[in-house]
Amino acid sequence: MRIPKGWVSFIARRIIDNLIKKDLVEPVVPVEELTNETENLLLKELMVEDRLNEEVRKMLKQYETEIEKGRLDYRKLFDMTKQKLVKERNIVL
């Protein structure tokens, strides 16, 4: 996650406050509940890349011996695999 986790609640609060202040939304649930849901949504979206990186690491485990022997460049293989998955799944990072 590129944004510190501690900032997410502040960002969520600012988003909701600005939407309400500009009369773009009229909450039908308590503002705190709306803010919490926004925070959860932001965290979920921000962690997409973290989950993808973990999946790529697991996929590359099967090539561990070739990588250790120097036959494959781990960083290059990691980046190529990640980009392939991003393209296949239409993930926006």
C-alpha cells in the first residue's frame, strides 16, 4: 500500500465531509457509518497491489531453484508476471 494506513481514516473523513459540504450527497445513514464504509472501501482498493504482489511471490516459488542458480532474474520475472496479471485482470494500480 503506497499510502500509510494511518492516513486512510483521515482521507475517508475528508471525502465524506467534502461531499456533504458541497451538497453532492445527502446521507441517509449516520455520517460516522458512511465514513467507516468509505474507509473500508479505500483500504480494500489500496491493498489490491499488496495482494497481487503476494500472489506473484507464491507463483514464483516453483522457480526458486532456477532463480537461486542464477538462471532467472527474480526481479525481472516478478515484474513481468505482475504486469501479465494486471493486464489479464484489468487491474488499475
